[in-house]
Amino acid sequence: MNDILIYATPLALAALGETISQKSGVINIGLEGMMLSGAYAATVVTATTGNPWLGMLAGVVVGLVLALAQSAFTLDLALDQVVVGTALNLALLGCTSTLFRAQYGASGSLLSLPMLPRFGPVDPAVVLGLLLVPLFGFILSRSRLGLVVRATGEYPRATEAAGFSVSRIRRIAVAVGGACGGAAGACMVVSAAGSFAEEMTKGYGFVAIAMVTFGRWKPWAVYAASLLIGALEGLQFLLQARGVQVPAQVLLALPYGVALVVLAAVGKGTLAPSALAIPYNKEDR
């Protein structure tokens, strides 16, 4: 079970942050790039300082900064969120690969980094993910801030009429999502792998976005969906280790295939926030 939680935690962190972002009306397609950048930042800082906690913090900061930079295009300039996010992913994929090769060379994949210390079988990253579930659940469903965030994703004009800034609320929500995405990438390095590889996020950012829909924008359900994918990730490693005669490509594709099937099955009829991915301009009438 502990291994499942470790595999699921990066996905869960990214999906939980994306839940906050989407509830405010912003879909962060650039989440994959933020995760990859968080992983790279964690690698560099941990390798330089020997401190995985600082590496984890670096991942959070990088994800936060990238989210704020992206929000300048999607919120201030009201550009298409999908286009901006896709461009960000492509740019960060190239940047992280180039920088990693320049610093560590072709053998960089053999880099071995110190991991976050565990307290017995308890992994700190797993604890962080478990704590965020009730915290985000309380904020969204029980707090005044959560009410404003939900209203911003459903009826942004009502939010403005109540005296709140839609742009500011969405920027905060996007920042939370970016910080969680950076933390997710950092966890892959300092909690799970102990190393970095080009494209190591392997589409987890997009899977995290799918998990938000799968979990119907409820933090506990999003976390449960992430556990399912984490269990499948662990299963494919177990099957490979036991020499099961199945093509490796099939095993590697297993978590993603199941995610698509389940999403197609439960996604029909799911109601997303009504203003999701729709730029808001208070000058429009």
C-alpha cells in the first residue's frame, strides 16, 4: 500500500492543485511542463546542496513562478488557455532537456540524489498529499474563500458584482495549482526516483487534468482516482519484475489506457464549472 501511495502522490498533488484552478474557471494545460520544471529544479538544487527539502521547495517555487507567468497571458491578455498551456509545455520540455544535458551530459540519467527522509514507512510527500485532501475540501466547501472561488468558476460576473476581482481570485487559484504541480514534479525526484530523466513526467500532467474530471472536482474523489492510477503504475512494475510475458509497451500504457476508459465511462454527463476555460473581461456586456 505504501508503494501505491508513493506512486500516486505526484499525480495526486498535481490533480489536487488543478482542482482548485479549474474551480476558479482556469484549466492549466501547462501543468505537464510545470511538473517537469519542478522535477528539474529539485534535481539541480538537491544535487548542489545535498538537501532534498530545499529541492522540494525549489520545485514548489518554480511551479508557482511559471503559473504566475502563464496567468499574465491567460488572465491579463485573455489569450486562449489551451494554446498558452500547450506552448508552455513545448517550451519547458525543450528547456529542461537542453539544460539537463548541458549540466550532466548524456550520462545524467545515472545521477543519484538524496531522498526525503522517511519516518519509518511514512514518506513525507505522501503525508503532504493526504493533508491537502481535507484542507482543499474544507476550503472549497466550507470557507468563504472557497465560495468565492466556486462562484468565480460558475458566475464570474456575480463575483465582480459582489466586490471581488475575478482576475485576482483566478490568479491565486492558478498559483496554488502551479505550486502543487511543481511540488508533484519535485516529489518524483526526491521521493520516488532519486534521479531525473528527460520527459520523466511522461504525460502525468495530462492524466492529472483527466483525474479532476474523473473525480468531479471533489478533492477526495480526485485523490481516490489518483490512487487508482498509482496502483496501476505499481502493478506494471510488479508484472515486469516477475517476468510476465506481456510486451513492455502494453504494461507502460496500462495506467493511461485505464484512465481513458474510466474517464470515458464516468465523464459523460459530468458538469464542469460553467466558466471553465472562458476568458473573462469585465468590460464585455
